[in-house]
Amino acid sequence: ETPEHRESALLELSKKREAFADLAPILWHSFGTMGTLLQEIVSIYPMLSPPNLTAHASNRVCNALALLQCVASHPETRALFLNAHVPLYLYPFLN
């Protein structure tokens, strides 16, 4: 997997999240997917303080955040998402 493949996959999945009702359970139960989304989130922490986020990095993390929001809001995956403490990874964005 190359960074370009990952970036295009994040973009395509993010675009399809509204049209595909069961995307959240597929994301949650697909091996490595949640870890990859969290890796995207964590990888930009150093760019948050001091603020040094490029447009490219911002687009990538926004797509990852959109997919996490999809998982967090789906009735089948909401409790799993919360029980796994995934929101703790989002705190750095709140400062």
C-alpha cells in the first residue's frame, strides 16, 4: 500500500458514506481498517501545535474523520466505537 492508494481510498470511501447505509459496520469489522483510520488521525498530531497543517494533510485527516463519524453515528457500531475509546484520539483536535 502506498500513501497515494491510501489517500484515494479514504477519499472514495468518504464520498460514498452517505450512499452506502452499511458502510460503518463494514469499516468496523474489516481487518485493519479502524487502525488505519486512527493512524491517519495520529499522524497529524505533530502538525496541530504549533498549527502547521498543509491542505493535503488536512484533506486526508478530514476524510478519515468523516469515516470515523460514520462509524460513531451508526446504530450497529456506535457502542463498539465508544467502548473502544476511539473518541480519546480526537481530543487533540479540540484544543
